Amino acid sequence: MKPTSKHQWDLSEARAKELQENLSPKIIKIDQLPTVKFIAGTDVSYKKDTDKIIAAIVILNAENLELVESVTVEDTVSFPYIPGLFSFREIPPLIKAFEKLKTSPDLVVCDGQGYAHPRRFGLACHLGLLMDIPSIGCAKNMMIGKYKEPDITRGSFCKIIDNEETIGRVLRTQNNVKPVYVSIGHKISLETATEWILKLSPKYRLPETTRLSDQLSKGVENQRLNAT
């Protein structure tokens, strides 16, 4: 699976921010999903004390959430650590991982922000637009905006508001646990994105896409550490 559009990655901070602002209006905020049979989860881990990065993708069956396929790619970090520009560090190795997949996903869930971003163009938007695939951002922490705490029961949510615009939702995926922060990436509505994150989180706070891709990326790093 290859990206349908490309751009230069070796950019200054100012040019990278400008690119985000130029690409954000191209995000499709309504549902344009096919029948969802396979869902991808992405995660990226960094090798301690090195410039190495591990991109991991898992493919799950949308009906039973069973693992269908998994791939990892080890790469070298080529963009500095700048809040709000993580996609410029993490998408290049993720694209290489997508190219290794044998199963084409119908939906991608990213461990990070989507539209809930200062320039409305977080990692999930960036990846979804380049790959031309419906995508969702599901983050562990909020980056920007204000919200009221949702009820403690599973499925409760509140809007994330920034400059009077709804940019995402704070969603309780399990009773009495910390919420997650959901925003659209591309070709999906916030309502549908919320429904999918709940469906993907039958037992734990994080969706299975995120849990399994995180385990995969960190498992590769642990294997490396154990071998040294």
C-alpha cells in the first residue's frame, strides 16, 4: 500500500507549519468509508539513546478484532523533536511499514492527534490524507482545547472546544477509567470516529489497534535490548 500523494520531508520548522496549514483544508470531515473489513493501528517507538525509530502497524478484523497481520520497520529519525510536528518524524517510517502490508486496511487508527491540533493537522490527518484512507486520531493526552469532564460510565463523552470550534471528543471507553481524546483524521465524521473507538475498546482504556501496535513496536525494541 503506497501513498497517493507526496511532499518534501526535509523542511524547516516554519515551512513544516506552513505545509500543515496549507494541507488542513483538504481534510474531509464527513464519512467516506467503504465497508470496513480491516482496521489498521499504528504506533511508533524510539530506541533509547539512539536516533533509531520503530514504526509498527497491526491489521485487525473489524468484526472480531482478531489480529490479521503485523509489520514493523526500523528507520532513522530525520526530523527534530518539535511539539505539533511529530508527523514529520513518524510518518516516513510508517509509510515504509504500509508498503510492506499484504492486507489493505479500510480504516486507520493512529496513536496521536488528528484534527485536535493547533493547525488542525495532526498525525492522523497527515497520514490519512497522504494515504487517501479514512483515519482517526486517538490520543492518550489532550494537546489543545477545553472540555468538561465526561460522566464516569463507558460511552460518555464531551466536546473538545478550541476557539469556539468542536475539534474532538473526550471519550470514556471504560467505567471509572481515564478518558481518551478522539478526533477525526480524514474521510470520517467525529460521530463515526467515536463509535469506532468504542467498538475497538471492549475491555481496556485504549483501542485494541493502539494496544497491539504499541506492544509490537516496544516488543521489537525489547528484543534488541535483550540481545545486547
